[in-house]
Amino acid sequence: MKMKQLLSALLAFAVLFSVMTACGNTSTDELSSGEGTASGETAGDDTATYVNRDNVYAYDEEAPSLYEAFSQWFKVGTAMNPSDLVEGTEEFEILVKQYNIFTLENGSKPDAMHPSEDVYNFTQLEQLVEFANEYDKSVRGHTLVWHSQCPDWFFYDDDGNTVSADVLVERLIEHVTTIVSHFKGEVDVWDVVNEVLGDSGGLRDSMWYQIIGDYDGDGDSYDYIEIAFTAAHEADPDARLIINDYSLESSESKAITMYMMVKSMLEEGIPIDGIGLQMHVDYTVDVDTVRSNIEILLKLRNIDPDFVIEITELDMSCFTWSDTSTEVELTDEFVEQFDTKYTELFELFIELAEEGTLDSVVFWGYNDGATWLNSYPVSGRTNHPLLIDSDYKLKSAYWSLIDLAESKS
Ligand code: 9MR
């Protein structure tokens, strides 16, 4: 009990520290809905360094394969949508050729899979699982519990009143158990909870947190997280269970808060296998900071030697957070910096893989024409955050990573 109080005090300190220092980090909270829209912009002409090496397309037979290039270290994946799974299309060829782990961009979120209490809709994730089985790929389930894209029925009764903690706990367990059991042995890893930390430090003030709170009366208020992980583990003991969040790579205070919370839960025996770093960075990302924040999180291996991190939603915006412009000039100098940052990040990922702490790097989308960053945080923007352009040509950043893999092999 004393240890618990000490941990609570330390967590409270981390929360306070977060409030004081968390400003300025990329926030993906309160996201506007709507998938990334393809822009009419062609992302550089054929002579720009941005697309070098003879305009090779990502689906070309002679193009290299990202996941094959990095296969000795980690899986390489992408977020996608079921419309990409039409056999014979360029999109389908790109997925098969370039990636070996997949996340549905929206189709396995609570609003899609469990829109009302008695209705489950597994179709989109089933389609992805079928594809994965046929082509020997892995599937990430994203996400069981989130404050966003979560239907109201969870939190209210028929009269519109907020439900009790008992009712919400029952609904939570039923939700997690039903979905994870349905995909037992088929979905390899689940983002059990997403974005549970707030932007001003500590736990996010979500309905989950507000209603369930300190359900077991032990002094901490992350019981809904503990309940979700426990139920997921019971439903599929072999699935890897991840706690996923953003800005962990850029905000030391957020990384410390996450570390403290997960440490406390691991010590209580909650089955958390790893932390997902979404990694929505921009072209100025400081890779030394990314490294040191990851080192903080990996201290959890002192408690669970098998604890891992995953990169779950990687992209690199061509705009800093405070920049509200809609276009960016892709000068040689800019492209060089962009490519160098991607290379430095992948050097770090290789190091982590070699020490056995990372085995999966997933991009949030596979081409610049369909990225959420074309509509967020500034709508109508033309962003270029990925390795494949909106025409499906391989960008110089892609080739930099292929060169890196070859030089390290
Ligand atoms: O890319 C997703 C976008 O199409 C949705 O409109 C949005 C709704 O919140 O969610 C986006 O995906 C998010 C992911 O689920 C969690 N981390 C941040 C991602 C980008 O917003």
C-alpha cells in the first residue's frame, strides 16, 4: 500500500510537470473527422529531387520492397482502407508489395465496429484478416477504447442520463471481450486503448475516466484501462496488447507520465505488452529527443524484460505545428532535410530492433494523396508526409531508406 501511495505521488508530480512543460507539442486531440483527401497537386515535377531515380512507381515490378528491405529488423506497415483491397488495382499491388503489417485507418474503431449496443460490424476487419491470411501479412487492431470515434450509447442510458460506473464497466468488458474473441488468433496486436493521456498532463478527462474513475478504490483512476487490458488478455492470451499515444517521442513530460502509469499497472500485473508511439512528427523532428524519450519508456523492461515499443502511425509533416500555410515549396534543401530526418529515424529504429525492443514500424497511410495531414490541422492543405507521392511514385525519402537498409545489411 505504501508503494502504491508513493507511485501515486510520483504520478501526481509527473502530471504537474506535464502541465508546466507540455505546451507546444503536436496535438491530435479533437481531430476533425474525414479521411485525408487526395489533392490535385502532383507533388513536384519529374525533375525535382523529391521524386528521383527515373520515376519508379511503388507498384512497379522492378521497384524494391520496403518491408523486404527491413525484414531483418522489423515489419513495415501502413494504415489503409478496405477500398484499397480490390485485387488488380495499383493500390492493392502497392500494399502487397511494400508492406507486411496493416492497420485499418478507421474501420476497427468503436464507432465502426460497435455502433450501437446490440450491433457489431466486423466486416471491414474481417476483410483485412482474409487478405492478411492469403498474403502472409499481419494485422493490428486499432482501437478498442478511445475518447474519439466512440458512440454515445456507451455512456448514456435511454433517457439520456449518464450511466453508472457499474454499467459502463459491464459495457466495456462486453465490448472488448466480444471483439477480441471474434478475432482471436487473427489479429496479432491490439491498440487496446488510444490516447488516454491528456494534452495538459495526466489522464485525459474522457467519459471513460470520468465515469469509471477509481473503480476498485485503490487510489488510482486508470481503472478503465486496467479493465480493458485484462479483458483483452482473457479473450486472446496470445495477442500483443498495446497502449497507444501521440507526442510520446517529443514531450519528455508525457513520456514520463506514460512510464509512471504503465509501471504502476505492470506492478499490479496488468497484461500490457508494449507502448505504441504514433510518431506524427514533422520535418524538424529532433531525433535525439525521440531517442531519449524512448529510453524513458524502455525502462519498463526492468519490470517486464519482454516489454516493447511499436511505431504505430508514422508520418512526417512538411509543416511545423504553428505553420498555417497550405503549400510548401519542395526545394532541394527542404527535401534533403526531410529525407535526412526519415533516415535518422530509421537508423534509430534499426538500433532498437537490434537490441530487441522494436519489431514493427507502421506508417499512417501509404501515399501523399490520401493522408489525414491534407486536412488537419489546416484544411485544404497539400502535405507530403509519406514515402510515396500522390501519383504513387517513389520519393527520394523512400530511396534514402532503401539505401540505408542496404548499407546496414
Ligand atoms: O486518419 C484518421 C482520420 O481519417 C479520421 O478522420 C480521424 C478521426 O479522429 O482519425 C485518424 O486517425 C487517427 C488515429 O486513429 C489515432 N491517432 C491520430 C490519427 C490521425 O488523426
